[in-house]
Amino acid sequence: MKFWEWLAIILIIIGALNWGSIGFFRFDFVAFVFGTLSVVSRVIYAVIGLAGIYFIIFLVEKE
């Protein structure tokens, strides 16, 4: 796997763990560390979203 593919997987895992903590414990780790909807937290959410889109494209191209 290429560097970007590994980075996308790591970001997706981080995003999944954050959503899991929100669902199970009502605790948003990104908002806790960087502030609720601060510029930094919004950038982090956007980058994780882009990683998800990149990985979807990666999976479709592998078929």
C-alpha cells in the first residue's frame, strides 16, 4: 500500500473511534481537545471526511 492509503486508513480509524466514543459515551474527543466546532476541529473533521472519500475511491478502483 502507498503512503496515502495508509494515512487514509489511520484517519478513518481515528474517525471511527471518535464516533464510537460519541455514540457510547456522548464524548467527542476532537471537540474536547480542540474546542467545539473550532477552526482546528472543523479542519480535522474535514480531513477525516476526505480520507473516507479517498478510501471509497481506492476500494472502487481495486475491483
